Amino acid sequence: MSQFRLDSVIHAPNRLQICAFLMPLEDAEFKVLREELGVSESVFSKHISRLVEAGYVQIRKRVVNGRQHKWAYLTASGRQAFASHVAALQAIVAQAELE
């Protein structure tokens, strides 16, 4: 069996969903991302923080109508890591279909 390079940071289901949601977007507000995942603020914070630590996601903060809002976006390395992870998953599936 050939070697597949899955990214352990991205592979966790919630982080995979965050990356998949952000990939086609310039950025997304935290509230929208958290609602899309359907998780608590603490769970979301844990996963987004891990992606930030890895350099895959960055955060923008901006005051809107007197309240601070946060947006997340994939960095160039985050986009590359996600694309590589998806390619590895596709290769695994393709190999399974051949067997």
C-alpha cells in the first residue's frame, strides 16, 4: 500500500469542516462558522485556535456598530495543506475502489 500524507491538524472532523467551509471564501465571521459546525463556543474556539497555531488560519477583528466581530480566513499555507489533505483522501478512496 502506498503512503498517504494526511494532515493530522486538518484531519479532525471539526477542523476539516472549518477548512472546507473557508476554502471557497475570502473569510467568514466566527458566528457563521460556529453555527455551520453546530458546536459550542468553547469547542469552536479550541479547533480554530489549533488551526491558527498551525498557521493555517488567521483572524481579523473589526468593530461593527460598536461591537467587535471576528472573521477567520485560510492562509496560503492553510489552502495548500487543505488541498493536499483532500488529495490524500481522494487517493485513499480511489485505491479502495480498485481493490
